[in-house]
Amino acid sequence: MHVKIVGAGIGGLAAAARLARMGYRVEVFEKNAAAGGKAAERRELTPAGEFRWDCGPSLVTMPAVLRELFDFCGERMEDHLALRRVEPSCRYFWTDGTRIDEDGAFWERPDVARYLARARGIYDLSAEAFLHHAPRDWWRALGAKGFAALRHLPKVATLRSLASLNARHFRDPHIRQIFDRFATYNGSSPYRTPATFAIIPYVEAEFGAWYPEGGIAQIPRAIEALARRQGADFHFGHEVTNLLDLGGDAVLCNADAITSHAHWLPDASRARRMQREELACSGFVLWLGVRGRSGALSHHNIFFSDDYRQEFREIFDERRMPSQPTIYVAITSRTQPGDAPDGCENWFVLVNAPAYCHANTRGYQEVILRRLAEFGVAPDPSRILCRADFGPADFRERDNAWEGSLYGWASHSPRTALLRPPIRHPRHRHLFFCGGTTHPGGGIPLVLLSGKIAAEQIGRHFGP
């Protein structure tokens, strides 16, 4: 049995390792020069020394999902990849001077603890059925525990938005905004995302925020090496343009599902239907190499917009860069000093951007720096040793991301949130999909699970 995999993102790598372990002949084709997809890294040498930045994901939640992949392949994750818990998980800032750390004390606040207790019910009901199975196979998760969790069904079967749920639970507007932010983990607006996504902060509180030694890019490197040890073969610099002419008994596409249907499959009507759904946001990234240390900052930092609703209105309704963006700043040199020269810091700066590549990003670096200056943390220009940016058009070019969207469809309805493009193509039965634009969604643990579900479906339908 011969399986060909298109794309060496984390989902495709996880599937490759599993399928090779299951005894299949596995070949992986990747258009870029290295594995990892969005989980790449950037390095730049300056007179002060070398800076290193992550290019996409910046933390790991649900580390047990990653550990289980190595267990499945008969190895110990800890022998190949070291994860370190980051505390606080994030530090939040507002222009009124408020600063809140997302740490153990934060999760124990009475209002937060009540919220998490409610969200745990959603997790107990949906995690096994939704995260570990294709939607049509949800019944496989049912058992005594599954039936007992059905009492939480009203929390899932709701038309309330995440922002509406949060407004009901939290009096403090700062805490509301923190919990609204979790909708952006899958590129969506909290004012349109179903309240079911309260599960995201529960997962972060329950399983923590982790960072791999050496950076996020160590994760795809470790999984690629794992897959090779199982017998998988890799072909880099090899772009596939027709999924049906690739050959093999089964084909698993780890590329963007919308792009795949629009360009690499002869199914125009299905492609048009997929393109009608609203897209998740893209991002605008600014990499800064900074001399000196900013004492107020942590590893992960969020500087909130004063008008969150307006920010999402600009991104999703007006399809333009937000005039007053919420800004995420990750400084991994706080956790691993080798990511920046002595006496320097590596700033990875990210703002949400509309997922349409005509959005004007010219001069947006200065918009970000002016906004950071309002918080008193913008580095003086004389301290910036190097800078570069990366926007929606770049995500489209590097990752084949449809219109630059980081996650495919926005989770703005129960259908697009829970019934994403399926793992198995409904007509071409030898063709499967995995990755952040298909089930169960984006983010490192979910794409790992996507690869797992795809490998299991191939095993179930084709045998060894």
C-alpha cells in the first residue's frame, strides 16, 4: 500500500510518521525547501550577532497530543524534543495602565474559575467526539462517560456568540477582553464565533502553555526525523499541481483545502461553494532585532485595542488593516537567551489582518510602532538593529494559503466551526485531507490530531 502526502506541514508530518509505522510505503512532497509549513523560523545575522524568530505558531497547548504521536511510533518524545512550560502564559496590557498576567492566580480568580467549570462541561462532551474523530464518526466516542456528558449539550447547542457569553460572565471589561481574544486562536471574531469556543481558554488553563527548546521549528524537525525513522521518504522543492495524477493507492493533501479544490482538482462547483464562506483572518508579522531589554515585557505579551469591536469590524466587514490593532509581541529570548545576541531581544510582532491579499499594508510597520509607543514600550529607532515584515500576500505565496487566510474558513457559524472541509473527499474516495483548514481546525494540537484522524481513516478504508 503506497500513500503519497502533499505538504510537509505538521499535520502531514504526523500522518507520515503514523502511516509509515502502520506499514505503508509513504512519500511526502513539499514545495518549500524544508518541512514545517507555517511553523518555520527566521534568522538574521547583524553586527551585534544572530537573531532567531519563530514565523508562525508561538506556543504549544495539549502537549499530550504530541507525546502520543511519539508513543504510537514506539519512541519517547522527551528523547527528541524538550518542552518548557511558560509562566505567565501571557501578559496583557491596556492603555489605562492595567496589566494582568495569565498565571496560576489568574485562573483561580472566582469569576474565571466559574467560567472554566462551565467550559469543562463543553470539553467533557465534545473533546473525544470532535477532536479525535471525523464528524460523521462522532458516535465512536460514545460510552458511559460520553452519555453522561450529554447533560452539557445545551452549552454546545447555542446560538450565543463567545463575546455574548463572556459579557454575561465577567463584569470586568479587561477580563472580558482577555476571554474574547481566544476566538483569534482560530482566526475568528469573538462577536461571531459560537460560545462553544469557550473550550479554548479551558484547554490553555488545564494543559498549560509550553515552548520547545530551540524554538517552534524544532517540532516539525523532530516529527520529520521520526517519520524518516519509520521509513517515510521526503521530496523537497517538489510542487504538486494535480492531486489526481499523483499516483499512489491513497493521496493525503496537507495543503490548504480551499486552494487544493480551486487549483489542483477538477471540481469547479465544489471549489466555488468552498469559496463562498467567510475566511478566517490573516496576519501581519513584524520581526524586530532590538538592542537592550524592555523590563515590563514577558515571553508572550498582548497590547489590547481600546475598541475591540471596531477592530474586528475593520478586519471582517471592511477588509482593511485595523486602524488601532491589538498587538501580540513574543520575545522568545526571555525563555531561551540564545535567540538574540547578548544584551538584545528578538521581537516577533503580530497583528490580525484581513485575509484578502489586496489589503494595503504599506507603512503598517509604523502604525504598529506608534501604537506600541502609546503603551510606552516601543523601541527607539536607534535600538532597532534589523526589521522585516510578512503579510497576507506572503502567507499565500509561501503556504498556498487561500487569500492569505491562516485557517481557511472563519468559525462564524456552527457549520463552519464544526463541519469544516472533510478529511475524506466525498467523490474521490482515495483522496484525504489534513491540516489547519480541515477538521478539527488550526493550531499545533489540532493539526496533529488532523493527521491522526486522516491516517486512521486511510487504515480503516484501505487496510495495511
